[in-house]
Amino acid sequence: MEISKGKILYKRYVNIIAEIDKQGRIKPLYLRWDNQELYQIDKIIEVRQAVSKVGGNGLLYVVRIQNQNRRLFYEINRWFIESYTP
């Protein structure tokens, strides 16, 4: 959890539908929200190892979903985003 400009940032685990190629590279395709809504990942902008602002680290995917960039982390077989709602 991080506090920035009066807002609290949380680690929010999410469901991801992904493709894994023959070389073991993971490509997230869709994010499924808690209410079962499915959001297509329109573009992967960047992939690198990184530390999250809310704790934890892993493979960071900067992705575009519905014209918004989001930081999506793959951390020890789980996916999370940095979110203002827990």
C-alpha cells in the first residue's frame, strides 16, 4: 500500500487470460475483473523486471486497456495491478 496525493494505492490481484509460446514467453491477452467482465489488452507497451509501488516485484507489463495505460505485474504465478480500490 502506498499513499500518493491523498490517495491510497493497493495491490489488487486479478485474473488474466494469457498465451505462452514455445519459448516460454507469456503474453497477457485479457484481464477478467471480479464481476467477470472481460477487458482485452489492446497493446503491450513494455515488459521488464520491476518493483511495484505497493510492494512486491516481478515481471512488469505496461499495457493499454481501453486507451488507458496500466501497470500489470506477474509475480510468482499470480497477476496484480496497482489500484486505488482494494
